Amino acid sequence: MHEKPLSRSFYATQPAACPYLPGRIEQRIVTPFFTGDEAAFFDSLNQAGFRRSHGFLYRPACPGCQACIPVRVPVARFEWTRRFRKVWKRNSDLVAERCPARATDEQFALFKRYLEARHDDGGMARMTREDYRELVENAPHDTFVVEFRRAGELVAVALSDALLSGLSGVYKFFAPEEEKRSLGTFVILWHLDEAARQGLPFVYLGYWIEQSRKMRYKALFQPMEQLGPGGWAPLPPLETPDLPG
């Protein structure tokens, strides 16, 4: 990160193929963040629908498409359904440790296994060890990593931002062979439990895309709010979205 400039600039990226919806074009509005940016800056942009990746904050601005919907869960009203309680109990043997945002070789090995099994056709599959370090460590002051271990073995990792209004998941990955554990769901449940423990009002889950199977599961976490032209409003639940692995 660099020194904070006197004025803030936003840029439009070049159009590219959408990674979620075939035949559509992706374009983003981005702004870099800097040393000295205050917590209120990150929180205000997050509440305006921006997400963070590496040294930038971004929001979709795709021509002719508004499929990416920013979503968040109101922590105090979250419904611990029987389905979620079973996932929580199933993973009761895991030990979670909240750590500083530092990349390790152990994390990177799990990261590569996850991508090879789940997203080998995506751009992240080509990331090097240095790329991964940049992803984790080029971050705001309040970014943290959660390592989930079973008998000492690393089985899941979450990279998250601590905001004034809640917790925001940046990226998560887990042991692909542990599909029956529903580790993706468990990591989100951990964030909801942690936010409740800290008295934080929201957990931000990034973008929900109804037409994308990879994203539809987010609607399971009810009640959920979506950001639209009139501000944050309830997102109706889907009938039968699948639990994430």
C-alpha cells in the first residue's frame, strides 16, 4: 500500500468475459486503498456495495447487466435452522484460530488443492505463491485470517475484513475431500457466530447472482438483505438452493 493521496480516484476496468454468466461482459469500477485510510472509509464503501481484492476496492459496473447483487445477513435476526445446526455440530471437532493477515506455505498448499478441485478453470488457478501472499497481506489493518484445524491439520481458511458494521468475507477455501462437512457453510456460520459474540450487526457475503449456481447458496442465510437503488432491503429466500461444500 502507498501513502494516502489528497483526492480519491475511481477507474473503470476494461471489459472482459464474465466469470459467472456465459456470454456476458464484466466491467468494474475500482479504487485503490492506501496507508492511512480510516476504518470509516472501508465501511462506507462496503455498505455501498464495494468489495475488496488485493490492493483495490471494486464494484461491478457491467454494461446491460445488474445480476451481481451485494448481500448481507443481519446477525441478530439470523435463523439457525436445523440444517445449519447439523453443519455446526458436524464440525464441532474443528479448532478455529484468528490470526494476523500473513500468508503461509501451509495455507498456500491447501489453497492450490482447493482451486485444482473446485475452480481449475478460473483465473485464480494460475496464482503463484507470491500472488497468494499479495492476496492475503496487501490488506487493510483490520484484515484477519481464520485457520480451522482438525487434530492440528489445516482443513479450512478464511480471509476476512473486520469493519465497523460487521465482518466481510473476502475469500475462503477448504479441503476439497471433506465435502460431507459442508465446510463452506461452516465458515460462514463461524463468522455469524463471531459477529454475534462481538455485537456486530452484519456479515457481508459479497455478491449474490441468482442465475449462477455457485452463488445461489447465499440465499440460504436468512433473513438476508440486498442492496438496490433504494438502499438495503430484504432478499426473498430461494426455494431450494444447495448448501455450499
